[in-house]
Amino acid sequence: MSISRRSFLEWTLHAAGAATLVGCAGPPAGSGATPPPAAPGSGEPDPGGAEAAPASAPETSTSSPTLLILGGTGFLGPHLVEQARARGFEITLFNRGKTNPHLFPGLEKLRGDRDGDLEALKGRSWDAVIDTSGYVPRIVTASAELLASAVKHYTFISTLSVYADHATVGITEEYPVATIEDESNEDVRANYGALKALCERAAEAAMPGRVANIRPGLIVGPLDPTDRFTYWPVRVARGGEVLAPGTGDDRIQVIDVRDLAAWTVQVVEQRVTGVYNAVGPAGGVPMRSVLERCRQALGSDARFTWVSAEFLEAQEVAPWQHMPAWLPAEGEYAGFGSVDVSRAVARGLSFRPIEDTARATVEWFQTLPAERQAKLRAGITPEREAEVLAAWHARG
């Protein structure tokens, strides 16, 4: 089964509801793609990282550490807020006030727009900033340059989509990134990965030696607006015969949003710098194991019917789109489920069991309005699933 990189990124952005990509309310990072090692003095991130920010970074006078989050009210943002608040940070949110403005009434909220209105940030200082909403290098440059003298450390939430492809098993942070001939082109739908790579570069250029570029894969768990993983535990919980893709041996990697948030705050606390893949578990996990563990965790009577990739293609059932989180381990995506995460693990990144993620995801999903639960944003509809299963069983 073949899937083009463009189709993969378009499906990813569509699922994320990417109506606006240049302000503070773009889609969640983690749709899944490190600059190659740079020569000293080039302004590119040091893949190995450093222990602390330069001594010239600004100081603050408050007893509690202060944190600015660019965004903060979408998917990853609220989990970052909760983790940072639990660790004693004084938090400021900067966004347009359009996505979930009711959240966190007790926090300081600065209003503005990253694309041209940064006035609220001027004349202020924080210990650190986490950028959850950067998609265009020009806009990341503007905020990073403004904050360069106002913060000690900058964490940029990037994506595994920065990589030129996923054809290699065990991709490390030195793997080539996607490029774009015209770097002023801001068409995020067409150039998502390349623009994210340029955003990483822009942050490092503004604050050399003070940036952590975190590259999540598929972020999953409570509050996920895309249903790119939610589909599976919700479908498994419903029980019955479940259409399952491929042989069950294709590996996938995901990261629970709570694990990502906890580790990101740890990165901020320790002022870790450099580039880090953030997805797990190490080496991936077979799709069969993911679904079986969901079934066990949810006490479901689900029965999995594994349908070949070739048959799914003939039925126009697409990987990633209709069968979320899954891509056949072949061609350009042979290494999709086996990204190397040893660097982040060495810095403390850990992964909770998939059973925990499945239970928490279903519990959260069941709190949503009935009309939202009735219409998953990814996956195959029950009617279409039944048709494909019937066709599979009827084959000669």
C-alpha cells in the first residue's frame, strides 16, 4: 500500500482542524517529522545539548520560577500548565484568547497575535518560555528575537514531521530534515515539516545555546482534538468484530500527552538544550499488541479481524486516515514506528503503559457532548467498517 508524504501531512493537518496556523491557535504538534550536525558557530542546535543557559541570560527576582507559554489552551498546552503549576511555576499565557479562553481563570493571560501583535510581551521577563504554537519561521523569529533578552531558556515544540522521510529504521536526531526551495513560502499545508524545521532553526538563531527543540511523534490521550489515536480505544470499548489493519506486526509509536508535558517541564527546569525525538516506546510496539492491550484494559469483548494492506487499498481504506496511527512498514515509511528516542530517554523521558492511556482516553471521551462522541474525527465509520469486513469474509 502506498501513501505519499503530501497525503500523509494533509490528512494530519485536516484531522488537527488546522484552520489557522500562524497565530497561537494552530493544530497540536506531533503529527509526525533534526537538522544534521552543524559546524561550530553556525547557529544550528547542538545535538548533544548543554546543561545550562549562558550566564548572560536575564535574571528574575521572584522566588518561584516564571514560565511563559505561547499558546497553552489547546491540547498539549493545558497539560503543560497543570504540570508546571504542580512544580511551582508562576505561569503566564500569551495567545489570542480564541481557543478555550475559559481555561485557567487564575493565571495571568496576555492577549495578542504572534503574527504582528507582540506588544503585551514587551518590557516583561520570565525564566523560560515554551512555544507550543510556532508553524512559520518568520513568526517564530519575531517572538524569539523579542524574548531573547527576556528569558533564560526557550523550548520549541516541533514534530517528527521535520524529517525528510521515515524510510530508515532507528532515525536519530541527525537524520536529514525536509527542505523547501523558497524558504519564504508559508504554505503550512504543503510544507509543514520543512517549515517546522526552519522554525527550529529560527529559535536557535535567536537564542544560540539556550533552546530545546522537542520533536514529538503522535501525541495521544485526554483532550486530543484529532481522534488519531482515540479512535482505537473508543472502537475497542464498543466491542464486537473490529477491522484491524495489516498483519498486526507493523510497529507504531505514540506519546501520551501527560508524559510529554511532564518531560517538557523537566527540560525547562533543567534548562536542557539540543534536539530530541519524543515518541515511544523505544523500538515501537506492534499494532496487534496495542489493540490487544486496549481490549484487556477496557474489559472489552472486541475481536480483531486483521485485513491485508492490499485489500484495504482496494477497498479505498487509507492508512493513517481511516486506520489511524498505522502506516505499513514499507518504502518511505519503513522506519515510521521505530524512531530512536535514546537521547530523550537518557534525559529522563519515560512512557506510561498503553493500558493507562487507553483507559484515560475513553474516560475523557465519555465526558464529551453526545454529538461529539457520535462523530469521530478520524477512523472509519461503523457502516463502512461493516462493509469492508463483509467484503473480506466474502472473498474467494
